[in-house]
Amino acid sequence: MTIYPNPNRKKIRGSHVLVISCAVCKGFIAHYQKVGESNLVKMYNDRIIDGVVDFSQHHGAIFCPNCGERIATRYVTKMDKKEAYRLVPSAFNKKKV
């Protein structure tokens, strides 16, 4: 399993790092910088630190490399016009590092 660094990553002040993993097979998906204590609904592309998916290329969705489960779908937010991934609520686990 190869871990790809995200070339679009920016450092975010006041954030904490989450490990995102697949809910089915418990495989690693990505490290993410989360701001605030609310629920994780979407992942902005510029806050993803690294992952098993190459984020330099445009993907329509994020799938688990081990079991093929769909974790998130790519979209552009209406307010910010930023690229983000909308997470499937029951498809992932998160853990604070």
C-alpha cells in the first residue's frame, strides 16, 4: 500500500489531525486536518494531508483500496466554490491523533 502526499495541502491553524479508515475492513484511507468539534460530513481537498488515493489527480469518488467500498464522492461546494469530498456516513471511521 502506497501513501501519496497531497500536493494541494495547506497548513490550517487550530486544527487537529484525524485518521480516516474504512468501516468495513478497517483499512487506512487518509489523514485529515479538522477544524472544530462538529461532525465530519465533508473533507476539503486542501485539508487532506496524505492518503492511499493520489489526490493530485481528479477522482469522482474515493474507494477503499482493500474492499472497494465507496467512502466519499467529489463535489464543489456552493458557497466557497472549493473542491470537497462528501462522506458516506456509515462507510468510514475517524480517530483523533
